[in-house]
Amino acid sequence: MRSSLRRFTVATLTAIGLVAAPLAASAQADPVAAAKKYASPGADLVGANNWSCRPTATHPEPVVLVHGTFVPGAINFALLAPRLKSLGYCVFSIDYGGPIGTGPMAESAKQLKVFVDGVLAATGAAKVSIVGHSQGGALPRWYLRFLGGTAKTSRLIGMAPTNHGTEFPLAGQVGFVCPACADQAVGSKFNRTLDAGHDVEPGVAYTVIQTKFDQVNFPYTNQALAGPADQVTNRIIQDDCAWRPVEHALQAVDGVTRQYVEKALAVPNGPLPKDFKPNCGVLL
């Protein structure tokens, strides 16, 4: 009896292995199909996720947009995506974490890895530029540090990124329905792990765009990253445009923030230039 059971178990496991192996190989062989599972619905976000787009010599790196918590890409980047497309970029937007960004951030970072791999496979590019808002500005740091993202990413531009956590009162208390919210609380295990030792990775340029009126990710000073001056730029909107009333959510549609993003994307190697001054009269 035991011998028969053993033979049955071995045969069953072997059969499962024979089936699983081709499936795994198939997934690896078609990274574009895997990435499309996480793409923001194309009909909802004009300018993004054209998988036939090919980068130009002027804009050789696709731009990957990473939304914030509770806000899918179609809403978060409704203005930025078509704007970047009009400038000649190949633009891609991921919907991760459930897909409104509430899942555990470490798991969402794995989804970002799949998405980036698909974007690179589809476009033939060597690296991407990542632009993220709120959680979407901090989440890619996990991908860069722990999932091999540094070899595939030239720059990370964060708009109000939750880099070192927020003191928003409910962030750490709603983890049972929003693990990502708890991950973004000051002192969370996610933040302690990500912040251990250093903030930035070699070979990647970082631009952090902050507003003093951020009522969600505060204190706003927690957003800044430490690193070499030629690798990291931390820019506070009100340092250039003193009383511009931009809060957390509005950064994604703010005209000054957009100028910072466009300039940071245009720099061949490095973050937003320290001497760049935006036009403070631009609304959107």
C-alpha cells in the first residue's frame, strides 16, 4: 500500500512539474503579455500603453507612470500621460496592488518588475524612466534596491513620494484593509527595511518634488532623499513659487510640478538641475 502511494505521489508531482515548467517558461517567453495584465486600461488613459510605441533618439527611454494609493493611473495621470506623449515619449502606466495600490508594497514592487520587463521587451529600450506620485514615488525604490531594477532604470522622479513614511493619523491603523497604507506609516517594517543603510542606488538619478502644503504625506520633509548632489535633487515647489497652493493630490496635475518632471526627464544623465527655475504662472 505504501509503495503504491509513493509511486502515485511521485507520478503526480512529476506530472505537475511537467505542466508547471512549460507554463513558467511561457510566462518568461512572453513578458509583454505578462505586463499587460497590470496596464492601466488604455481606453481610460489617453497617451499611455501603446505597446507598439518605439522610443526615438531624442527620447530613448520609455516613461513608466506609477500611481498613488487609491487612485488608478487613469485618474492620477489623466493630464501627464497625454502631455508626455505629445512631447514624443513612449508612455506606460501600471495599475498595481489590487489594482488601486492597496496591496502590500513589496508585492506591488514585484508587479512593477513584471511591468518594466514587459515595457522593455515591447519597446526594445535598455532602460526606463519612472515617474511616480505618492506611494508610486516610493514603491519603485524597493524595485530598484531588491528586485534588480537599477540595471533597468535610469531615473526615478517622485511627486510627493512617501519615501520615509507619513504621520497621517490613519496610515498605520487600516492595514487590515489597506496593507500599503500601513507600509507607508512612519516606522513601518517596510520603511525600516528600505531605509536601512542608504536612500539611493548607484547609477540611478533621483528627483523628489515636494510641497509644503502636503496634508497627506507629512511632514513633507520626510519625502527628501539623501545622496550625492549629482545624483539627487530634492525640490520644494514653494522655494521657487512662494505661495503656490499645491497640496498632495494636486501635484499630479500641477503645472509647476509638470515642468520639473519634464525637465528631469530631459536631462541625459542626472536629476533635475539645481538651477532650473519653472514658470510660476503656469496653472496646469
